[in-house]
Amino acid sequence: MTPLPPAERAAAAVAYLIFVPAAVILFLPAFRKSRFVRFHAWQSILLWGVFFVLTIAALLFSNVAAAMAFLLFGILASLAMLFLWIVLSFKAWQGERFELPVFGDLAARLP
């Protein structure tokens, strides 16, 4: 297996910052053919999308019932997302294709 160029590893790591860099990376001609970068960009988009949907749902439900429970859930979810962000960025920088259980399968199938 040939080592990946530093530019591809850096682009894959940057894709995990938040939703916008990952979407931009998908359209950059320099990385359009790189399966490694596209995989990490799609996995990031899927992960951040689910996180934002769950955050919005928790905010809406916290106004209705059990505000403290949803606050605790939000803190735990944010800590889990921070941990995932660090691990996935580090793995991408190392050149590893680290797949999350559900998101990795979907990201591998997307163009």
C-alpha cells in the first residue's frame, strides 16, 4: 500500500472540522478523485448532520418536558462528539480509513 500524500491526509482531517469544509472538499477538483478524502468528507457530513438534527430535536423537546434530562443529554452528546471529532481527525491525519459503524458504510457507498 502506497502512503497517501500529505495534502490528502490534511484535507481528510480538515473535513471533520464541521459540515461546511467537508462539503467544500467534495467539490474541489484536486480531491474529487481521491476515494480516501471523499470517504472522510461524506462520513463527516453524515455525522455532523445527525448531530445537528438530534440537537435541534433535543432543544425542541426540552421546552416541553424534562429540561434537565435534555440538558444532561446535550452535555454528554457534545462530549461524545468532541471525542469523535478528535479521534476521526487524528485517524484521517494518519492516513487510516476509520469507519464508524453506520456512517462508514453509507459514506463508502456515496459517490
